[in-house]
Amino acid sequence: MRTKPLAEKSDGTYSKLVQDLKTRSERLCPDNPYSKDRMAFLHVSAAIYHLYSSQITDQKAFFRHVYYHEQLALLDRRELTNIRNQIQFTGTHELLRETQDGGRILVSFHYGSFFASLAALSANDLDVTVGMSPAVYAKIKTDLLADTQRLIEHDNSKLKLELVDMGEPMAIFRLARRLRSGKDVFAFIDGDSRQRIMDNEQRRIRIPFLEGALLISSGFAYLSYLTGAPLVPMISYRAPRKGTVLDFMDWIYPDTAHTAETYAKRSMTKLFRYLETRVKADPTQWEGWLYIHQLVERKNNPEYLTPEKNRQVPSDEYLVNHQRYGLIAGKSDHYLFDRQQYRLLWIPSELFELLDNRTEQQTVIQADEQTMDYLFREHILIPQIP
């Protein structure tokens, strides 16, 4: 393998940027209904509600850590040429240099310093096409290509990187042609809010994940089956005293003895098991908390009591349902965010002030009968559990 020159990390500059990022993260105000950070926090909180509520208790601190790692990943992309010597490749990465009859589908996740995958593409002189959602393509295309070009020049690499808008009608066929011509394809498969899986979309798969389940597009698994290209999973993570590790797992080869549906289900389940293992090790390094609520299978929790039964219980035996609802306010309007149903409920300012004054310990709510009926009906008030 050709050894490429690595620039020494500018510790002073990079360390200062990281410290500034930590300071900004600590200043976030997720608990303030009027904060610009509030909706992002509620999205993370909703994902926790459906996927990992037994393990994450301090959601505000957790949100600050997730924000920090998300922004650190963007910083690392801009600083790749300076932190290149901090990235270690482990696992099956050396197989990328072996001659293949066709292309490979490299898949990864928004975990750790996930743009470190660019360093692997550069180190192995790959000719790769990256599939991106339309909004992400429009937002970061220019910056991503510029950052990649700096890395190519730094590494003296033969890397060729092409970006494809997956919203284009013929995008999937374009990727198939690339694979059949011996070129590689790369994609992040944990999606984001701009790659929402709609209810009528075909080829989505239910994947058990943590304490819930995700509804995941299986398009790249079908592409693997169609073209015979193996799936090459990699995941980046930050390890104490090791820097950034980019781990390549066992390749997954299509098995035509099974149907495409069976292969897609098995391969996607295996891939997300890799992610699940890392998330359990350190959930804060997964950027997906910020948008995975779009792909979460919603819990169908039984409601606590019918409104009629609710009305038969004295109001001083009720708590505000903080687990399910969170307050959020705009310049003039006030809302309750429903973590279970992912909906915003408009509420009058008087009710907002009433609920905003409640604490976890306070249990007595006094309001007019119409308001109380509404609170019971929407299960904003729930019975205390003895």
C-alpha cells in the first residue's frame, strides 16, 4: 500500500475550535420553551421516548452532548487535512485495494466523526459515487466537494468523487450502471429528516432497534442484490486516547438462493445491529437522534383512562404528563408538542402559562371545566401512579 504524507495536526487551532464548540454546547437552553433550540430538543426527546427511554434520563444534558458531536463532525470535515493522522482504519479496509469484478456499495452511519469516511476513500484511491437526498445535495454539495478536493491534494490521492441527487428520476439506475462498470457507491443509510420514509413507500423494512423499531428504506440492499455488489459497512467512532477510529466490518454478499426481500431484510438488520452496538456504547455520538424520529415506529401505548373515567378522579390526584408532552412557544403562539404522536397542539396563552408553572412535584391544576375536559381528553393530565 502506498504511504501518503500526513500533515501534523495543528493542535493549537483545532483544540481551540473544539473548546469553543464545547462552550457553545453548554450554553444551549433546551428547557426554555422560547429557546431556538427547543424544537430540536423535543425531536431528540421524542426519539428517546420511542427508542431508549429506560437508559437516558437526563435528556437536557444528553441533547447538549448530541449537539456537540454533531457540530464536531462538521468541524472534523473542514479540518480533515489537519487531523488526518488522528484517524485509524481497522477491520476489513485493506480489501478495498483488491481487484473486484464489479463495484462495491460502501455504507455508513451518522455516528462519531462520520466524514472520516472521506479519508478512507482517499487512502484507497477509489472512484466513488455518493447518493444524497435532494435537500442535503443542494445544501452541502459545494462545501463537500471543496473539502474533498483539499484532502485529495493533501494525500496526493487519485480519489474521484461524484455526488448524485437521489431525487432525480433515474438516480438509482445511474448508480446501478456505475456498479456494473466497476465503480463504487457510497451512502449513509440511517437517513435524515429530508429522507423521510412515507407510509406508501415500497421496500421499507421494520428493523428492531434499541427498545423500539425503525422503518428503514432498503433501497441499497435491493441495489446490492440487483447488481451483485457487496455491501461494505463502516462506522466511525471517537475512542478515548485513540482519536477517531473508522472500523470496517465483514462484507455482506448477495445470496441469490434467497429472494431479494429476504436478502434485504437480513442485510439491513445486520447493518443496523452494527449501529445499535455503537449507540449502546455511547449514544451521544449518534447524530441520528436529531432526526430519526421521522423513521421511528411509533409506540401504540394504551391510553391511561378514558375521559369519562378521568373526570371521576379528583384533579389533585393527577400529574402533568411531562413524559409525553413538552411546551414550546413562538413569538405569538403557544403549543404542546406530543412526543407520542409527533404533533403540535395549539393552546391558548392562558393554558400555556398554567402548564408552564407546573413542576414535576406540583399536582394540583385548577381551571374551568372546558379546559379540564381538554386536559383529560388529550391525556395532558394523567393519574398519579401509587
